[in-house]
Amino acid sequence: MKKVVSILVIVLAFTFNSNAQDKMMDKAAKTIALEQTKGEFVQKALTVSEGTYVFEVANIHAAKEVGLVLVKKGQDASKPENHIKTAYVTQVVKDGETQKTNATTLKKGEYVYFCPLNPTPQYTLTVQ
């Protein structure tokens, strides 16, 4: 019985700690809202300060499903190994829905963002 109680306490402590860390990260991260329509993002260029961001991507009847790819400018965006994986939406964004990415830390420089599912041009994200 002691083992069961000990395991339960450890599981509860781990769950509480994980939830607390997730909430702290969410509060520390700022949100960048992006909207996609057919063939384009509404936001054509962005300038932000260095920091941690969560991208919130809305599918405004752009396609059945959309997503987000973020790449450091100058890298080959067609190669998945160059993608900043934390900036992928956690689920594809279905028509009429909004999804978020994981927290992504952006350092000074230029990036490009685009959607390969609703083919869009590459837009510039400048971090100052």
C-alpha cells in the first residue's frame, strides 16, 4: 500500500509541476496572430523584439487545412531540416479554426514564414 501511495504522490507532483511549467511558459511567451486566406497570409511582414513567441494561426477559408513554416532567412526553406520545428502548429489548422504553435524563441535577425498546404509566398519576420 505504501508503494501505491508513493507512486500516486510522485505522479501528482510531476503532473502539478508540468502544468505549472506550461502555464509559466505560456505567460512568458507573447502571441503573434496570423490569418490565412486563399493563397496568402493577411499579415505580409512582421517586426518584433527578441523574445519567446507562440504563433496563433487562423484558417479563414484558405484551404481545408493550413499550417506554418518558419525558417531563418537565407536557409533553404524547402528542406525540413531548416524549419524551426517549435513554430509548427501543434495540429493542422482546419477551415474556420485556429491553432497554436509551441513557444518559439526568436533571436535578432530575419526569418521567413509561409504555408506549404495553402501555398503562400514567403513573408519576412524581422526580429530586432
